[in-house]
Amino acid sequence: MDWITEESESDCRTSYPITQRIFDGCTASCDSVVIAHSPVFGRMLFLEGELQSAAADEHIYHETLVHPVMAGARAGARVLVVGGGEGATVREVLKWAPAKVDWVDIDGELVALCAEHLGWAPGVLMNPLVQFYAEDIRQVLPRLGSYDVIILDLPDPDGDTGYLYSEEFWQDIRWHLATGGRMVSHCGPVRPFGNIGDGFQRLWHQFHEGGFYTQMIPSFQSEWGFMIWSSTSPFAGIRHDTILPEYLRVADIDQFDRWSSHSLVWTSALNVADMYRHR
């Protein structure tokens, strides 16, 4: 039995049993790409030694990222997706019948590898609503218009991420958010004590308003954090008469209620984090 071991910023070390390495190489943008099969989680994608998603529960991550922000958008939304090489983020967006989806991922080779070896989003690249840009987001943004929804499915916002998550990045991204538009990003592994998580701290201190919600992702061995912003109001759940897309496996009305409220332990942790943010 082969093993892949990941050491995360949350001070955890996790080893995944692997029966087959389907691809083990690199792309022009990534020094280490591993697509492997696990008897527990199915096919898994690792970039630079970090797990990105797994067949068994990728739908949990991608539905959690996409549907809260899409549920509050207007019908026929214009959507920008940044990152998300597996294609599954765009797959979930398309369930809302948007007017257009511009998808930007710097690593076109990775997108092709995911389409070939993971197959979680068949046909998204050929969908007439989708325009794919295999370019650096900095180069693409000046050519783009405004969006009702912006979804950031990028590497964890901890450590040295360069332009991504910098003040310049947020200024550039927000310039493309239409009036009444909404934006979401994951913020990596979180926990309701200590510093909660490096990615959480970084995003929490950059924004004064917005909604925070969490979801357990089994293959990530952790509760995962998400932050959502609106140009008009923070995330506060959705109306119970909202018509959700068919064939969702995670995001039903009850789940939206759970995402939009916090347990006592999380309420206490966020109150502490908010005190430090405003010092």
C-alpha cells in the first residue's frame, strides 16, 4: 500500500492510503500534481502535496462553496469563477442557468488533466455559456466586465500567496463586482478556538462585513471555512420559497439555515475574533 502524507497549516499530518498513482508529474504552473486512487475516498487530486478534492466528497465542498452565493443572485446572473481546475465549481454554477460564466484558471494543463482523469464535470468546457481563460487572473481582469457573482476557488489563503488575496487583488476583483453583486471564497481549515485558522484570520481582517459559514469535509479531515460578501448586505440565508436546482446532494433549505446561523461554540469564537479584528 502506498501512502500520501499531507502536513497542513492547521498543524495536522494526514496520511491517505493509495492503491494507484494515475498521474504523478508537473505542469508549467505546478511543480507537483498527483492524481491517485484511494480505497477510502476514490480518485484524489493533490497539488504541491496538498489535497484539493476527492471523488467521495467533492460535491460537499463544491455545493457548499457555490450554492449560498448563487441562491442570492438575480436570475440569469453573470458569473466569474477564478480557479477551480477540477471544473466542479463551474458544474455547480451551471445548475442555476446563468447568463454567462467566465472561468479563469492559470493552469490549463491541470484543467485538461482533471477533465481526463477525474471526470467530475463532463462537458463544462464545451458548454456555450462558459468562456475559459487559461491565463493569469491579473492579465485577464482588464479585459472583463462586471459580474453579479464572483466565486474564488483558489489555494488556501495562508502563507505567501503573492498577488492572490493581496490588497491589490481584492481591489481588482471588487472593481468587477456589479451593484448588488455577491462574492464568495473558502478560507481553508478552521476550528472554533485559538486563531481559528490562518486563512480565516487573513480574510476576517480584510473585510469588515460579510457572512462566515463552515462545513465538515471528510477527506480534508477538518471543518472548512467559507466567507461570503455582498455589495448591499451580508449573507443571511435564503427565503424558504426559493426554488433550488434539482439533484443537489448537500444544499437543501435546512442546510442553508445551518450555514446562516452558528452554534454557541462558533458564536463565541467569532465574537473573540471580532474583538481582535477591531483593535
